[in-house]
Amino acid sequence: MKRVVLFLLALLMFVSCADLRRAELLYLQGKVEEASKELKELADRGFPRANFLLGKIALEEGDTEKAISYFKRAYELGYVPAAKEIATLYMSLGDEEEALVWLEIAAEKGDVSAEYLLYKYRLQIALREGDERGVRRVLKKLNYFARAKKFPKAYVLIGDYYYQHGKVEEAIKYYRRAYLNGFTKAGLKIASIYLSLGKKKVAMELYKELYAKGVKQAAYRLGKLYEKEAKSVELGYCPVADAKTAEDYLRLRKEIEKKKEAVLKEAIEWYRRAGDYLPARYRLLRLKWISSGNPCGDYQVMLRFAQNGVRDAYKDLVKLYAAGSCPAPEGVSKVLSSLERRFALEGGRQERAPQGVSEATKWVREAKRLLTAAPSKAKVYLEKACRAGSEDAEIELASLLKKKNPALAEAVFLYHASKGNPKAMFLLAQLYLEKGLKEKAFSWLEKAASLGYRPAIDYMLDQGEVQKALEFVKRLKDTDPCFYHLVMSKVYGEGLGVKPDFKKALEHLKLADQKNCPQAKLRLAQIYYSSGKYKKALKYVQKYLKYNKNDGLALALLAKIYLKFGNTEKAVDYLVKAIENGYSPQLLELQFLFNDLKDKKIRKMKLSNALLIFLADKLVDSNFNASVCYAYRAALNRATGAAIFILRLGTRVDTQEQAEFLKKVAENPKVCAKYLRALQSRLRRGNLTLSSLIEYLSSVGSSKKG
């Protein structure tokens, strides 16, 4: 009889285990409803793992309270790993004390990973509280724990601490220790550091070594590196700068495409080698969509990848659907908001591929900052970036060439527009409008606007295409409320297609400001300044400058506000800074300031020098001789950067006439004084760009030597 009872109990246990395995399989297949039903029955029969899995489901559904309840029940029934889950949840809720209690419980029960988390959180707390002794103590315990418990991942935590505190060599030492002790993923950290140090070849060799050891992320990262390289193949030449005609440019472009294709094949091969590693599978799909002319991809597929922790998929959803570049389904904002919280909490399930900012990207950023204030210097940076393979730099260079060589500029814009670049579409539309090809222009303008390109939508408004523009703006109401309210403020403020309504315009601006929109802060500052509310204007312009500290227009507004407060010194300092960042001051502003600076020679000289350098740079292409003379005058005043500017002018000499003029100036400084007097007399009769500014500078002078 006893044997029969034991046999029945064993059979019952076997059947129950089979039921649990089936429920787990349903859960893994995504059949959550069916899995929950079976797991609840098993949980009622006292199966601890069933309670644990129900906790996981509750967590995925966003019910933290229910998840904790299930995890606690699982722990009470003897399932030790549940303690770590409870601790992690309490930590995410900000209850550190309770989290540490549960980690200690799990660690005492022999859960090594919980002990590791315990040290990790203690280190975070000590760092946050600035407890240096506590940090050293935890690091020492971690080092011992890694050795004693043979848990090499702990070395990575120590390495992370040193890396974040700028001790790169020490970080590499601990990452290598983890790597040599069997935690191969630590090699990914070492390779990332090599990349940040510019040792790309060393990093790639290490990735290949890691792949040979079975680390699929290494294959994925190699794929990312090759894909990135394909986007900006190092050329050693700049197609738009080296080409004389549109035909030359297109020939050079064909050569580049061949190089890119070869590199992209290498990227695809490495992604395939990563096998079922989700981020690599996603990259393959993304490349397939792009090559088939479908940059928007498949929203539902992207969403599934993002929900499975693929950060690239989440970033694409934000870039394409939240930004309005692709038609977004209903409720996309809510979905992305949920994903944003999840990625912030988890940091993504996969290892992040090294991001970094390429040299070419840095050069383009610097060039864009200098485009208005110092176009000749900006051009140098753009050509460097273009030679490094930056397509963004190539488009910017084409826009600078538009007047000089419109056919070449058109070829560049058309090439990139046909590849789906919204900025190129917008610039091509502007070019066609200048040529009078309105139908062609608006076709490209609409394409750029449909991709959510904000300048194209703004331009449509300015061109009187209000209803069309508003169609695109309304698409962005949920995903980009900042831009939506700014446009609606402009519509009501300027009466574009509606009756002007200043109250509604201000209302939209304030709503944009509530969404933390920097541009709204600048517009509010301008409105308050115009209505004489200078303190409010100061408050808003200072807020705006926290986002864009080098904005010439905002700095000039700040200068005007300080003038109203009677603080001339601050006004001059900010106006100089504004001029250095591309702001072109009005004659009345300058007259007022120079009159007020009679007894303040240093401030007067500082302002004069900034204006001279500004003019010299503006005139490099249109009036080389005037550029030389203004730079020379600034150099006599010992203006910062004037001597370097003159040296740079020497490299820009294109004709024998320019070379002879430079030689004359070097031999006889009076040549410039004579030239500027002659220029001034011509300006009185002519109507040149910046003429009033040049005339005023010439008449007031900036030093007796000049």
C-alpha cells in the first residue's frame, strides 16, 4: 500500500512538473494569457516557480505591487532567486533600505549573483553620498569576493569605477583580469576603450578574438563598425570641392558608392555571424528596408524588437515615428514613453555598441557654429569633414557654392535628395524656387516636410502654403508638441491664413515653454523686450542661453537688455560675443555704444576689434583686399586671432593680383589706410551688402595707427 501511495505521489509530481514546463513554454512563446491560467493553477498547488513566473508576467504588465506579492510567495515556498527580484524591484521604486535587506537575505542563502548586486548597490550609495572610505571598503570587498567566489564579473564593476573616474589604465587592468578569469564579455569593455583612444585596429582584432570565443555581441559590434565606416568612407578627397562640374561630381560619387558597397557587405557578413543575437538581426532587417527604398521600415516589427530590449529599434522608433519622419500610428507617444522608462531602468538588455563622436562629426558641428560668423574658417572644417566621408559636410559645402556654381550645387542636392536626405530636398527646393521652377520646388519641399524636416515646414509657411504646412504640423502635435506650439504661435502672431490674434500666439508660446522648448524662451524674451519688460526678458534670454550658449541673436538681445539697465560694460562684452558668433549689428546700436564708450578705451578697442575680424571674414570671397586690410587693422590693435587670420588669408590667394596686394601691405602699411579711404568714398555712392557697417567702421576708425 505504501509503495502504491509513493508511486502515485511521484506520478503526480511528474505530471505537475510537465504542466509547469508547458506553462513556461507558453510564456516564452508570448502566449501570456494561456500561460497565466495554467500558472495560477500550479501556484495554488504550491509550486514556487509558478509564483515566480506570475510575478514576471505582472511586472511586464506594469503591476509592480502584484509582482512583489508573487515573488514574496515564491520565496516563502523556497525559491531563493525570487529574493533578488524583490530587491531589484524595491531598488527601482527607490526603496534602497528594503532592497538591501532582500539582497542580504538572498546572499545569506548562497545566491552569489545577489551578493554581487549587494556590493554593486553599496558602491553606488557610497559614491552618491561622497563616502570615499566607504567606496574604498566596498572595492576591497569586491576584489576579495571576485577571487573567493570565482565571480569575475565583479572585476568589471571595479573596472567601471576606475574608468568613470578617468583612470583608464587601472580600468583596463581589472577588465583584463575579468576577461582572463572567464568573463569574456569584459573584452567588449576593453575593445570599447581602445576605440575611444583611437585604436580602431586593435579593437577590431579583439572583437574578432571574442567572436572566436563565442561572444556574439563581438560580431554585432564589428558589423556596427563596418556599417558606420560604410556611411562615411575615408576618401582623402572631397567630391564637391574637387569637382569642377556636375559630371565630375557624379563620376566621383560612383567611385565612392563602390567603396561603400564593399564595406557594407563586410558589415552584413558580421551581422549574420552574430546569429540569433537580436540587435544584429534587427540591423540586418534595417539595412534590408533601406536598400529596398523603405526607410520607415515596419513599425510593428521595430516595436517588437524594442520591447525585447533592442536599443537600436527604440532609437529608430523615436527618430522615424516620434519625430514625424514616418506616418505614426495612434498612441505612439504613449508606447514610446513606456519604452523610454524601460530603457532608462534597464539600460537595454544587450551590450551597447560603442557610440563615440567621429572627428568628421565634430568638424561639421564646429563649421555650423562658425558659418555665419566666420564662413571662411567654417569652409576649412567642412572640407576636412568631407574628406573624412561626411555627407552632411558635402551638402553644407554645396550650399556655400550655390551662387558660384549652381549646376554643381544642384547635382549635389539632387544626389542626396534622391537618397532620402530631407535637408538636401529642402535646399534643392530653394534652388528651384530661385530658378523659377515652382512646381519642382514644391514637390521636393513637400517630400522634406513629409519626413518631418522642420525648416521645410517653416519655409512652406513663409511661402504662403499655410494649409499644406499645417497638415504636416498637426502630425507632430503629439510627438513634437514644442514645434507644434511654436508654429501655431507664428501662425496667429503673423496672421498666416487666420486673423492675427496676439493673445493666442502668446498662449501657444507659453505652452511651448511649459514643454521646455528653448526656442519659446527666446521668443518670449524678444516679446518682453519689445514691450519694455526688461527684467522678464533677461530671465528668459538667460534660460535660453543655457541651451544655446553661442547663439549670436540671443547674446545680442542680452547686450541690448544690459544697455537698457545702463550697464555698458556688460553690454559691450555680450555684443562682442554675439559678433564672434555671427551676429551682424545695426549701425544705430554701434553709434550708441561708441558714443557711450568715449572714456572706456579698452572696451571700445575690444568691440572695434571684434567688428574688424567679423568684416574681414565676411569679405574674404567678395572683396579680398578689404578683408586683408580689416584683418591688418585688427592685427595692429593686437586683436586675438588677427595674425592667424592673416596667415590663413595667405593660403587663400587665388590670383597674382591678390598676391601682389598682400606683398604691398607687408612692405608698406599705409597701403591699407589708402585702400580703405578709397573704399569708403565708393561706399557713399554704392549700395553694397554691409556697406553701412563698413562705412561706419572706416569713419570712426579703431586706432590712430589704422
